[in-house]
Amino acid sequence: MGRKFLISGTDTGVGKTTLGSGLAFALQVRGMRVGVMKPVETGCPERDGALFPADADALNAGTFANWPMELVCPYRYRAPLAPPVAAEADGAPTPDMDRIVAAFRRIEAQADVMIVEGAGGLMVPIMWEKNYADLALMLELELVLVAANRLGALNAALLTLDYAARRGMKIAGYVWSDVDPDNTPAMATNVRSLERLTSVPRLGHTRHKAPLDPAIVQHLL
């Protein structure tokens, strides 16, 4: 088995799915068998009488394998909330880590590399007793942090990287994501500032609505 990554973010809506699906496709065309997971997805709309996990579907579309969706995304909720809160709001069972791990192992057995996308940030709970850092430690996933390139990003990125290090997680690096089209003083200075504040490697930079930065793939190969 090759490398295994957890794509997490400094917040929600920072470009995790865009990075994950782009990375999955880029590795696939390089001849690798890529497995993907979005263990829990909330805010799912109903389609054809079932909850549709759009992020998980986008991740799966980045591969040629077309993994069964019950493995890619075992838990789906209607409410756009943190997983255990969404479960309560929907009147549905809370995610079970054993089921998530079992689904991961089934995909992992047929893959050269695994890409797992979290929900929101690293400390978002999957169940009340466990968060995405716990899942990463259980599955030996390397953290790829997607940092929204905007005002406040330095604090959010540094707190996340510090928490990951204190939990003993493997950290592959971070990726800047231009979530807004307009350039701002913060966007123009964040990149250099974070390099001065941490020794964690910068893997690349995802520009607003631009193709995947090839540097990211090279760093993770």
C-alpha cells in the first residue's frame, strides 16, 4: 500500500473537494489505483428518493474505479451541521468508526493510494468521542491541510498544524487555496508569512477556479 492522505481544511468551503478530486485524477492518469472516501457528508440534498453526497460523488468522479458509494460515503445527512449534530437533527444514527474503518479497508485493499476528505476542520467531531484527527491516527493518514487564502488564515492554519503535531499525526504539508477571485493584502502576504512561521512544507497553491497546481502532485508522489 502506498501513501494515504486526509484532506482537511482551516474551515468549511475552502476547496477540499476540488483538491481531492483533482489530485485523485492526476494520480490516476499516472498509473496509480486511487481510492477515495468522504466518510461523512452533511447537507445532502435528496435525489431520486435518497440523500445525494455531492462532494463524495465529485471525489469518486476523479477516479476510474467508480467505487461503490456505500463505501466512499457510508454516512449521509440532510442537515448542514457537524456529523453528530446532523445525525441528531435528522433523527438518524451517529456515525460509527468501526463501519468507517471497515469501508476504508475494503477500498484500500484495491488501491495504491488513498484520499480521504474530512468535513470542515480537523477537530470537527465524527461522533462525540472522536474527531478527524482520531480517524487519521487510526488509519495512518498523512494530513494535507487546505488553507483558505484570506484574512485570518494564518491563525487558523497555525492552530490546525499545531493541533495535528500535538496529536502525533503525520503531516504531509499544506496547500493555499484562493477561495475568492479578488486579490487582497492578506492574500498577497499570507504565503510568505506562513513560510516564516512554520517549518511544515508548502505543497502548492490552488488559484481561484484554476486547474490543480502540478507542484502538489510532485510533492505527494
